Amino acid sequence: MNILKRVFLYTLKGLCYILILYPLYFISKFFPRDKKMWIFGSHNGTFSDNSKYLFWYVVDNHKDKVRAIWISSNKDVIYMLRKEGYEVYYKWEPKGLFFTLIGGVYIYSSYTSDINFWTSGGAIKFNLWHGIPLKKIEFDIKVGKLAQKYNSSFIKYIYMFFFPDNFQKPDFLLSTTKDISRILANAFRIPINKCLEFGYPRCEHFLWDKDKILEFVKQKDLSSFDFITNFLFKYSQVYIYMPTFREKGENDISKAINLEEINEICKFKNVLFLIKQHPSLKSCQIPNFSNIFTVPSKNDVYMILPFTDLLITDYSSVMFDYLLLKKPIILYQYDYNDYKNKERDFYFDPKNLEIGFRVSTYNELKTLLNTNLISSNIDFQKYWLNVSSVNQKILSFLLDFLNINNSLI
């Protein structure tokens, strides 16, 4: 796209924001809000992450107290959820606009744009977020492309105009421990008492026994149930590789690992090697191998993780979630210096993390995969204060808050 065309399109977009969307946001602050109507959404219109699991819990257990509505910009997601009997609307259809203007609580996993920023003015905003931060986030980012977004003296204001949802402060932000709350409070520029250490809804089932988890998966996600029972159970063990997001957009798995050699190792051990590519990157085409398989995008990896035996990741927050399963973790950080200096700095230096086994070369990774790994005895309470009844704790807090603070709704 040439420069003139981009300038023209951004000018049109700016006019739309000034004439329509910003007035809508201003008006949304004055709509009467129904405190028993909770609006849910997740990033890029998907049905995913912490908001998905809390939505399921509220619908299944507390219909008498709360009307839970899912909002999406993805028409396939809307079709799927309506087919399953949930109340869901497209964000710009009349009903979608109406309910987002009168819904009392917004519950989301990244930003209010998961639902609709422009209608969020008068709602209570509860950000469930999407992971314990190892990498620096939001206003703490000082390295990489996103550093300009939050810390540039001029460019920041362009971002604030076109992406106001990224700068909107939540009323509450989900956390896992007091130390993590300190990080999140500083990153989001909110008081620490707005960070609630309840844990993550997407991980609550990690503590259940296998039969209960499998029944849960069967009830909620038949596609993942079939994937687990008809595919994963054929192998002695299942390894899963989950590399993190790269701002450069790179997603070439073959640069990090030799797929042919990994396949031979797994074949010998009757192991299935799963690859879960980051959802924010374009999928990389993986060649066909007997013992290597890419997790389909339609399958929820948090349904699958309890049925794996080893996690391989680099800087992804999934390492903290996987601690709850008490299984081996390999931190494969082959590009540590590049990542730290050009992509994103860290809150905790990955070199000093007492999590699993750290390797920095492919040969070290290969050597580890040829051994029988056992889980290191890590006290997950360093990262998780609460791990059970997470959904009920969040629900109880909101119900109490809304009852006590009626005058704010």
C-alpha cells in the first residue's frame, strides 16, 4: 500500500472516529446500566481465554443472578455459540449495540475492544488479562516496536487516538499473587488494590483429576475431546511446543528446531510432538511427519494441556500455567539476547527462573528430549496464591461489589 493511500485511509478513519465513534463513547457514559447484565468478550472476536471459562461458569451455575451475554466481531463464533444455545450478538448489530450500551459489567481478556470500546463508557470494566507477565507489558515496555506506543513523546498520542482501548484503565484487573499485582498495577497505571489475586479461570480445571477434566472437555468442547481421545491417547507420551509471540511477525518453527530429527526421537519413544503456534501470528505450514502434529486453531489448548506430559516454551506465560500440572518444562531460549534487546525486556530474567530445564541451543534441547525428564519440585505458590474455585471467587466478588456499590451502577 503506497503512502498516499495509507494517508487517505487513515484520514477517513480519523473522520469516522471524530464524527461517530468518539461521540458514541461520550454518550455511552450516560446510559443507565443493568448491573445484572454482564457482557463478555475476548481478543479478535474469538471465544477464548479467561473470559470464555468465566462465561461458561456463570451461564451454567448462576443464570438466576446474572444475564451473561457474549459479544463478538467474528460471525463464525456467533454461529457456533448460538448453535450451542448461548446468548451472543455481533458487536455492531442493533441488539449488540443496545446490550453493550446497557450492560453493567464488561468482562474481557485484553482490552474493552474485545467487546466494544465505544460503548464501554459507563460500564464496570473487569480485565481478566491473559497471563502472568514474564515479558514487560503496557507502559513498562521500553524495548521493541511497542515501546513507541506507550512511551514516545509524539507517536503515543497517535496511538491514543486510533487505539484508545489500549490506554483505558480497568476498574479491576485479575492477578495471581501480590508480587504479580505490583507488576500489573505499575504496567496499567492503576492502584494496586484494583488488582485481585483470584487466579485464572482457564486454569481452574488443571487441579481436577483426569476423569473429571475429560468429562468437562466432552461437555464443553467435543472437537478437543475427539482430538484427545482419538489421537493423543495413541501415544506413550505427548510433548507440546508453544513458542511465544514475536513482534517481527516471524513464525518459522523450522528455524528453531530440526523437525526431521525431532520426529525420529519421538518415533523411537512413541511420543507425539504437538506444536501450538501463537494465535497472533500467521500460521507456519508444518510438513507432514508421523509423530509431529500442529494443534488445530479450532481446539482450545487449555483443554489439551492437562493431557500432555512435557511443555517446551521460550518466554511464554504458559510456563506459569503449566506449573499447576506439576509436569516437566523445558525453556528453550535459543534467541535470548536478540529477544531481550530487540523484542521485549523481562520482569524476571529467564536465565534465573527456577522453572524446569533451561537450554539455549538446539543440541541441548535434543539431548534433553533423549532423556527421561522428571518435573522439578517448584513451589507454584510463588506465582499462584489461589488456584481453586477461581470462577466462584470472581463471581462472589462482583456480586458483593455490585450490591454494596449500587450508587455507582
